Amino acid sequence: MKVIIIGAGEIGYHIAEKLCHENKDVIIIDANPERISQIEEQLDAQFIVGSGSSPDILQQAGISQAGMVIAVSDQDEVNLVACMVARHFSPSSIKVARVRNPSYLRNPEVFEDLQFDLFINPEYEAAEKFMRLIEVPQALDLVHFANGKVMLAAFRVEPQSLLDNQKLFGLGKLVPNYTPLVAAIYRGHDVIIPRGADTLKAGDIVYFTATPEHMPYLLRLVGKKSRQVERVMIFGGSNTGLALARKLERRGIDVKLIEPNEARCTVLADQLTRTTVLQGEGMDSELLIQENIAQMDVFIATSKDSEDNILTSLLARSLGVRYAMTLHNRLDYTALVASMGIDAAVSPQLAAVSRILQFLRQGRVMAVEAIRETSAEGIEFVAMETSDAVGRPLMKIKFPRGALVMAVVHDEEVIIPSGETVIQPGDRVIMFVELNAIAKVEQLFAVKLEYF
């Protein structure tokens, strides 16, 4: 299948990387020759320098044979025109457009006749990710599966904590009536799909499988306390900050939003009903203290500048806020931010990649989430009767290295699996899978992790 990707930025690159791993015929179009030269040695793809909205360039790329067009450049108009041209030359292809202008998103009926398949807005996806994290603000990352019945929650191992130097097979002895399942361990830039004899170390980022009912036990295990979020301070009135403030208002949470630009403050005040909008700098410690930063449950930096967000979140943490989260625009910052003491970091690009993957996966694949720098995926799919993994205890199945069953949903019952767990036809299976293990998981479960 031929896939044309317009835009070789972070989103386009990481979508292309995943598709190349699955042996798709990928063509990447970008107007910046320097960006193309940076990535052409890293991907098994074809590259064309030019405008993705040009009919000539798209015909050169083979648009009439394309099964999918993913327009994710940093220019809305290029993305929209590219999908319009694709509709003319390839009416049956799937068309995805990245759109950042809120005006376009507020008026989707304008584009109904164009029959696009998906509009994606990274900033809005990031706001949604922050909202999920606010459910458990102690977590570094939180991913939902099975309509929220199963969660993948990440926590840092603190020195001298219960988890420090603890072997995984001993975790069940630490908290009464609870045996946790570790889905993955991130140690620096390395990901480890664990076995029982593996040992946790201080500084590890550990992804646990949990249900909402398990969360109080998990928080006790990782040394965190459950807190109700009632007060949030936001720095940065970007589109993400505005979208987040609206969502928080609907939850009845008290919000203060700090924005340096006076004109933008006026826009924010007009569009928000219960949020206190303040003009000021996020690095103004006197302003933060005056606005009772230490009494806030969560501080979230959502300006357009990643470095400002990181520094402001660290300042807020030093001034006593319970939890500090930050928005960053580079996927390679993920591990760095986690090591600096900021409680959680959200990348609009990673959120967009997850949303696009979730849309594109079809058939028996129910959900896909890109995990930390897109090095792995959480995949939820329906087990088929023809699968070799059905009807046998998990301990008797030879899983590929880099893959782990996190949960099984059987008749609405969530099962955190043990070696004795048996998968039945029709069960929802949720797995943590490294990219190089996806093909083997596909064979094992007789389910095509495909886009058509």
C-alpha cells in the first residue's frame, strides 16, 4: 500500500517511521530540502522536495495509486489543499489533515463536502492528554484502554522508596491485597519489557497496568497520595492553554491563567467564563506567590516556548505547588523533562501521533497509543478464534521479545493476567509492544495490525 505523507516534521517523521516498520510504501513530501536531508538516511522511504499542495508534486508522488494521504505540515492551508487534490485524483484514499487554526475546527461543516476522514489538532489533543493526567496528577503518564476500564500509569522510582532495588516477583508482598503488573521499564532511553527477575532501580520510569479500582493501591505502592484536584494554575494562553482552561471550567475546577501578552489576555477573558486571566510572566516569582501558587493542586505550563515551560514549571515546583506539568514541542525532550523533577510532560506531537494511529487502525484493532518518544505502542485488539494464542494459558505461549499482555477484558470483566490466564475468542487483549515486535504479535494473535 502506498502512503503519501506531507510534512517531514515531528509528526510526519514518526508516522512514517511506524509505517516503514510495517513495510508500507511511504513517500514523504516537504518543501524544506534541509529537513529532507536530515531524515532521508533514517527511513526506508522515498522523498520529494516540493509543496505538498501542488498537483504536479502529488502526481509525481503517485497520488492516484495512494491508499492514504496524511497531510501534517505546519501550514493548515497546504494540508487542506493537499487533501482536496487527493480527493480529485484518488477519491477512495483515506485523507488526514492536520489543522491548527481554531476557526477551521469551529466550523467543520465548511469542509463536509470535501469528505476528509480526519482533522487532527495537536494542541487540542495535548489539552485532552492533560485532562487525563489530572485524573491522577501524581503520574508521569496515563493512557486509557477499554473505554477507561484499563489504564497504563507511569511513575518514577524514587531513591530509598519501596520500589528501589526491588525485584518484580516481590512486588506483590509490598501492598496487601494487590499484585501489580509492570508493563515496561524505561531506564534512560532504553525500554525494558520486564520479567519477574528484573530489578527496579532509582530513576526508572515504570509503567504499571491498573484499573480505576486498583489505583489507590498502586499510589500506595509508589509512595504517592491520592488528591482531589480543585485548583489549577496555567501559564501560557496558547490554543492548548485555552482549550485546557475550557475543559477545566466544565469540570468545575477553579482556574487561574497567566499570559504575558495583553491583547491575548483580552481574547482569553472574552472566551472563558470562570477563569481568572492575569497578565504577567511565568518566571515572575512574586506574581506566582501573590496568586498563591503553593495552594494550587496543579500547575501546567502551556506557552508556545518549550524552554519557558520547563523553567516555569521548575519554578512553580520550587515555590511549593504540589504537581507541575509542562508542554513541550520536541519528542527528544521527554526523557530529559522526566529527569528534571517535573511531574509530567505532554508533547502535542506525540498526542497527535497517537490520535492518528488510533484512527487509522481498523478492523479488530480497537485502540493504539504511542508511548514515550514513539518507541513502543499500547495496542488493544479483539482476539480471533483462529489465533494460536487463544485457548492456552499465557505461560505456554512463546511471546516475542518486546511484547507483554497487560490486560484481558472478558465479558466486561478486566483481568490483570497471570501465567494461568487463558484468552478466549472475542476477548479484548491489551498489549505493550515495542516497534520491532509488532509483526510477530500480528502473527501470534492472527490479527492484522493494519490500516485497511
